[in-house]
Amino acid sequence: MRAIALVFACCAVALASGYYMTKDVKYADKDFLYKQKAIFEVLQHVHQHEVHTQLWEDSKLYKVDEHFNDYTNVTAVKEFWMYYEYGMLPFDEIFTIFSEVHRKQFISLFNFFYYAKDWDTFYKSMVWARFHINEGMFVYALTSAVLHRKDLVGIVLPAPYEIYPFYYFNSEVIQIAQQYKMQGFYGMKKYGDMYTVTIPSNYTGWYKHTNPEQKLSYFMEDIGLNSYYYYFNLDYPFWMGGKEYGLYKDRRGEFYFYFYQQFLARYYLERLSNDMGIIPEFSWSEPIKTGYYPDLRYYNGVYFPARDNYYYVNTEYNYYYIQMIEMYEKRIMDAIDMGFFYTYDGQRIDLTKPESIEYLGNLFQSNPDSYNTRMFGYMELYAKMLLSASPEHFETYKVIPGVLEQFETAMRDPLFYQLYKRFVKYYWQFKNYLPSYTYDEIFYPGVKIQNVEVDKLVTYFDKFESDITNAVDVEVYDEKMPMSEMKKFGKIAHYQGEDFVIKASQYRLNHLPFTIKLDVMSDKATKAYVKVFLGPKYDSYGNLYTINENRENFFELESWLVDLKVGINKLVHTSTDFSYYVKDRTTYYELYKYVMMALKGEYKFPLDMSEAHCGFPSRLMLPKGKKGGMPYQLFFYVTPYLAPKVEQFSTYDYAMSCGVGSGARYMTGYPFGYPLDRKINEMYWYTPNMMYYDVMIFHKTDTEINAVY
């Protein structure tokens, strides 16, 4: 029981510094806990059949074709059944949503889960699919359905890097994990009744130095960052849309573009910390200078394709797709320049208004909420397929997708950022046609930022452990066999009568907590909106940035609402309270143990967004900086509160949900990135309600951080 006490102590610390967590805590009832338990179990060792005998037995009892009426969309489920009877992606083959064949099958499987009338039908559908559908397709469809079904709000999914360690940890780590298991725990220590081992994990450049871009591998390959991107593509997938899902309510087109613009800005801040310049550009007609050696392998043993430096993409095999991409790009450019485009049925859509960014973002993603996917096509999808350097396949199901063709791995490739820099240019092209904000639009009468104080900003590399037990195969788990003392907390990996957990430890970027203090003078009592951006001070050559050319490089660090009173308002905001971020995920083993304890009445399982999936990793809030300090600048802006069309949190329970598709996710009605989203007229830019503040970001070793003086 000592181990459990230690776990609870750590959990209490996490709860105190919860980032995305809410103050309103609810606790799971028995009904919720049984659902949570089932989700955890079905995602364990997904490549193995009969790992849990009870799930296996439940799956055999369900006859899908006898239960069509148990679904709200019978037609969609019958279509899935037709796919299944005809033959779907076999077990152990590699799934990618970028394959048209895979995608059609996947959507039918998603419908199979999504349209289940109740939990009982959903559970039976889930366990049936677990043993009858390709593993990769199953995981992607199930997680998508859990995130979008209203009756599963609050359900915690295991971290994607623990469900599928193969996509997040180098093949060397996976190999060592499998060796420990195959050699009967040789070299593993036993803690209590459980064998445990922690394997050091490094980044791609550990074995092969491809090019200088690998200096940033600690950022590009961060498992939290890649999980964030994966979940973004589950919350707002390019294949989902329409009134049924309501994603358009969330300004998905505008959010799509701002999402990538912010990623690029944050990435550029990291480049500057490593003495690297602007993000390189590429041409479809010239060799791609930036190669990438992923050092990842799929479950079936096939390695992810590598791309050599100076990879020549413009080959005879790719001519058609390059032509398609260039044609789509030109159509986008022409639509922006002309200020309009036409829908399928000939309706003219205006692209000259600020809110028209919604149309442009949807067109770019080619999602169902756009108005003309025929004319503007899957440009993003085709581009990633070409740049992945994946080999040509001759059989429908024998595909070897590259890292850019999997959302779990796409951000590992330096070319990801070069590609989206190319795409985000169209965002800025649109924004640059809009008039600059006038003085009256940025000035807040009677409000002035008088003083700013910011704690010393310090980053360091911190060791983080992940449960990668799913990377190894285990014996079939017989729930009737005698269990050790630890087994009463849940079904964990089992081998020859012994329990074990395999972890991977990795040094990841982190920062010390810091506090921002603002003195804001107001001549009236008013509700205000405070925004803080972080941007560079100098370019990579040491030249001072001008305000206008630098506005694209600012990363939105935080924003919050305040009630200003008459006189001086001393605003204090601590990084642990920043609202856009999520903490590190609790391991699968610990979460499952908490659920089992809660079912026994020994623990109250909180529903407070402590395992939220929809925020930026708090570890990466700040760029690395340098040992002697790296100059950056903060931009503070206080503006009147502008209510959104739908009041934030009014249509969903923010204590349990991210609110995707609710239309009530946003704090205000301002455009994303305001006021840096348009060209700046420097003649009247500086107003009393804004301030630029110089900061230095220092990077320390973990020894220096923990030293006591």
C-alpha cells in the first residue's frame, strides 16, 4: 500500500497546479466508472486477441446483423456491415486515414460506434470491433467516437503514446522493451509483487545525424506536442462536418488557420533558441533539401520510410499529384485576390470581409463544412503523401505510410513546418487585404497599462516517464487465475504468473512557474480582456525586428477576463493558472488503478478535466532560451470585453468537456490573433492600453534547477 500512498501524494501536487483543470470538481458514479473501465480495458494490447477473456466472450455473443435497429442511423450501420462482409483492412496491416480506401472503411466503422443508441449497444459494438477490425482503424475510430458522443462526455482516454508506443518512441526503445519481456524479466527489478523497468529514451538524432534541423528534435518529437496535434485532428477531422456534428459553430475554418499559424510562431521561437534562422521554404520542382530519418517502426515490424536530404519529389510517378496541388494552390490564391469564389451550385461567396476567413480555412482543409471541395480538393492530404517519401504500393492493403501520413507522427518531420509555412502564407495573404485597425479600434479610452513585472523565466530538461507496456505482447489473461496483491487494482500486463510494467523515460523541455504582474489604471469600472503574446526581439542575425514584420512571429501565451475598478488595478497571473494548457498525462496503469479503487469505494474518481486532451502542453509554454539568457519580448494588450455570439460554457459542462462542436468554447468574439492579425499602421499603433516588455529566457540544467544555495 506504500506505493499507492506515494501515487496519491503526486496526484495531489498535480491537482494543485492543474492548468486546464476546473475548480468545479465532480466525481464519477458507478455507471460512469464501469464505462471508463471498459474503455481502458479494450485499448490494452490492441494488437492481441483474447487478452481479456471476458471481452472476448462478450464479442462472440454479439451478432451485428441481428441488431441494426439498435442504431439511430440504420442505413449507415448497414453500409458498415457491407464493407465488413466484402472485406476490410486485415489485421496487422498498417492503417492510415490518408488512404482513400482506408478512410471510407474507417468512416463506416466510426458510424457504427457513433450511432449506437445507448451504452449497452456501444459496448457490444466496441468489443465486437476490438476482435474483428484492424487494430489501427479500431483505435482511431473508437477514440473519435468517444470524443464526439455526448453520452461519453468525461471519459478519459489513455494517452495516445501509451496506446500506441510505436508512433512515439524510437525502435531501439521498443526493441529493448520486447527483449525484457522475451527474456523473462532478466535484469528487471521487482517492486512489491511487480516487475518494473524504465528504459532511457532519446530522440531521432541519437543514431543518425541527417541535417541541422535535428537540433530541434526535442521539440518536434515531444510526445505531448504530437499528442496535441493528434487530438486536434480528432476534434476537427477533415472528414467530419455538417449540422449533425456542429463543428462549424466553433469557427472551425478560422481556428484551423490560426492553429497552424500559432504552431509556426512557437516553432520559430524554438529555432531562435538554437541559433537557427527562419523556417526554410521548398519548391515542388526542386529537390527537397531537408531529409528525415524517423527511426520508428510499425507494430508489424515494417519501418517508417526515411527521406534523404535533397529528395527529388518531382518524379514521373508524382507528376499528376504535384499538378493537382499546384492547381489547388492557384485557385486559392486567385480566390483571395479576386475576393470571392463560387459554391457547387453557383452561389458567390464574398472573401473580402474579416469573417470570410472562416470560408477560407474550411476550403483549405477541404472539410464537409466548406462549400466547394471539388474546386479546392484535398491539397493538404496530397502534399503530405508526396513529401512523406513513402514507397509506391501495388496492393490495396500493403501500404507503408511515412510520418507525415500519420497524425501521431507528422510533427516529428521538419518538413511539416515548411509545408505549413507555405500554406499559412495564404492566411496572411487574406489578412493583408483587410484594412489595418484604426486608432479607435485598438484604443481603450480611460485604460492604461502603467507597469509590468515578470518573474525570471527559466527552462530546463525534465525527466518524464511513460507507460509503454502496450509495446510488448503478453499471454492471454485468464481472469479466473489467482491474482497477486497488486492485481486487485486492475488487469495489468501479465506474463508467466507475474505482473510487470515497462516505462520509457525521456528528457523533455519544461520551465519553472512564473508570475506576471500588471498595474492597469482605469477611470471607470469595466469588464476587460487581457492578452499576452510572446515573440522574438531580434532575428537570427541579431537585427532588431520592426513591429510590422514581427507580428506574425508572436505566440499567444495567455488571455483572461478581468473586472477593472476605478483607479489602479494590480493584476497577478501565474503560469500555473494559464488557461490554454494541459499538464502531463497520468499513466494508464495509475488511471486504471484509480478506477478499480473507485469501484471498490476506496477512491473518488474526479471529473475535472485533469486529463484534458485539448490544450497545448504546459511544458512547452516557453522556448528553451539560452544558458546566458535569450532576449524575447512580451506584448500586453488590454481591450474592452466583446461578448461572443454564444456565451462561453453556456452549452456544455466545462468541468467535463472541451466543448468541441458546442459553439461556446471561446471567451470573446474577437478574431483569433487580434490585434496582431492585420497589418499594423505604426502611425497610431502605440496606445496606452498596450505595452511591449523585454524578457530574457534562461536555460538551466536540472542540476542547477535543483541546487540548494
